[in-house]
Amino acid sequence: MDGTPRRIDPATDRAAAAHLLGCSPAQVGYCPRCQGLSRRYGPGAEVICRVCRAAEASSADGPAR
């Protein structure tokens, strides 16, 4: 893999998503921006998913020259 975060499809089984995210299935929820699955609840929870955070960070860097 190239290290780029990938969106976890909302149709993915919660147990499988939890395994990918390193949390319990009860902590898995939907990203409010892309509706992909993310670690949404509990310790280490994040408001938006890794993919949306990465996109936000790259857009904050400004246009490429």
C-alpha cells in the first residue's frame, strides 16, 4: 500500500471495519462528511474519518506550484 488512507464503505461489516480501525465494533460510526465508516465513538474517537482529514490537510497546503 502507498500509505494513503482509504474510505471504508458504509456497507462494510462493522466487525471488519473495527478490525481495520483498531477499535471495537461499538466504536464504529459514520463520518459526517463522506458517510464512510470511522472510529467515531469512545477513546481515540475522531469527528471525521482519516480520508476526509487527509483531504482537508492537503487543501490547507494550498495549490501546488
